[in-house]
Amino acid sequence: AQTVTQSQPEMSVQEAETVTLSCTYDTSESDYYLFWYKQPPSRQMILVIRQEAYKQQNATENRFSVNFQKAAKSFSLKISDSQLGDAAMYFCAYSPIQGAQKLVFGQGTRLTINP
Amino acid sequence: NAGVTQTPKFQVLKTGQSMTLQCAQDMNHEYMSWYRQDPGMGLRLIHYSVGAGITDQGEVPNGYNVSRSTTEDFPLRLLSAAPSQTSVYFCASSLRVEDTEAFFGQGTRLTVV
């Protein structure tokens, strides 16, 4: 079975600085998808970024980028120029190549932004 | 476009009571799922459906039933609630198997006393 591990329960960063959230996963599949979801206090799950395992290029969405190391099974999220609105729980997630309906989530990292 | 709608948003049950958490989507998505979120454990898959009339179990199915009679609706039933089912429940949907983005409802906070 696939597993996703986030070893940082909490992180904090000064506003405007850069922070990196870590995620490792375990799978025997060669093709799959990886995601980072943001959950603000409203509880809404918001997709931040996704990465297809067959793509070597790291995904980027504005201030959010990932460092995908397939051999090491590592998938970290970098947030540049942190803003107060970035404060939230962040979840790393895995899905098989066929099945967005079968997401496997990590335990989450609570990110605090200090003004 | 309402997206994925869950009702109710909050519910308190007594041990042994039954209830149904409702989930509806208006995006004509084929795939729907239920997850539960517990502190320190992220979200875990309870049941999922790949289309009307087809359901399957996820990681933590015990104590929950589902059915999918229409494309739009995917209710989750608790037949005899237990305190261990106190959690936040999320419904999600996605368009088709190769479409990788899941859209989530806003969750139902359930407390079983």
C-alpha cells in the first residue's frame, strides 16, 4: 500500500521569506501523481500544485514550486515571498495514475506566517 | 455553479443513532469519494464510486455504507454511530479517471457522544 509521510507537524516563517515543506512517499508504481493541498481555517481543501511522476520538470505555480526527487521518493513544496494568506495546513497527497478518487494523504504540516 | 455541496455542516449524534451525510455535485463528475479527517492523521479514504451503481471500499470502510443511484449524489450512511466516528468528513469528486484534480466539499464536522 502507498504511504505518504510529512515529518514536520508545524513550520513557521517570516512574512516575505521562503519556506520549504517536506514530504516523502512510498509506492511500487512507476507512474502516479503527487499533490499539495492547502486547508485554511475555513476547512476548504484547495489544490496548490500537482506533479506527474513521468515528468522530470518540477511543477511551478506562481510563488509555489516543488522539488520532485523520484528516486528518493521525495516531494517538497517551496513557498516564496510568504504572505499572511499562506497560513494554513498543507497536505501532501499521492494518487495512482488512474484514480483522483483514491488520494492518499500525509499527516499535514501547519504553516504559520509571522508578520 | 455550486461545485460539491455537503450537508449538514455540523452534527451531533448519540452513540447508536444512525444518520446520512449528504453529498451532491453539479459538475457531472463520474468519480466521487468520501474521506474522514482526524487530528494528526490527514485524510483517509472511506468509500469511493467510479459511476452510478458502482462503489468500492477505501482504507477505512467499517461502520459506513454508501450507494450511488445517480451521478449527482453520493450519500454516506452511519448505521450505528460510535464515538470513534467523531471526525470531519469530506466528499470529493472528479471528472474522469484521467482527470487528476479532485474537488472537495466544505466538510461535515460530526461529533458522536
